Amino acid sequence: MWTIKNNSSEKSNYSWDWEAVDANGTRVENSTQLETDVQPGQTATGEFPTTLKTTKGIKLNITSFDRTAGY
């Protein structure tokens, strides 16, 4: 589950890359998320299903994050 809050003064688009890494340091899942047209002051939430069989010992890393102006 994720939450994005637009603290800017303009409509914004957000994109981020993430990875799930197990206790041995092996990447077991990764993907890119996109949330568009988030209004100033607005909060957007969502979730992304994975094929992980368990989350025990899994660390979630955000590997890149970008905000651009929405039009």
C-alpha cells in the first residue's frame, strides 16, 4: 500500500521504481508505479499486488522517485 500527498501548488504526476529484497540481498520483485493528476493538497492512495508468497524478511526499497507537473 502506498500514499502520495501533493504538497506543491500545482497538479502533479508521480512515478517511482521500487524493489523487494529478501534477507540474503536478492531482489525478488520490482516494478514501477504511476499516479497522475494529483491536485494541490490532495492525497492519493493505492496498492500493487505482487506474487510474493510471504513478506517475512522482505525489505522494500524505493530506487527512484519523480514528480512532474500535470496538465
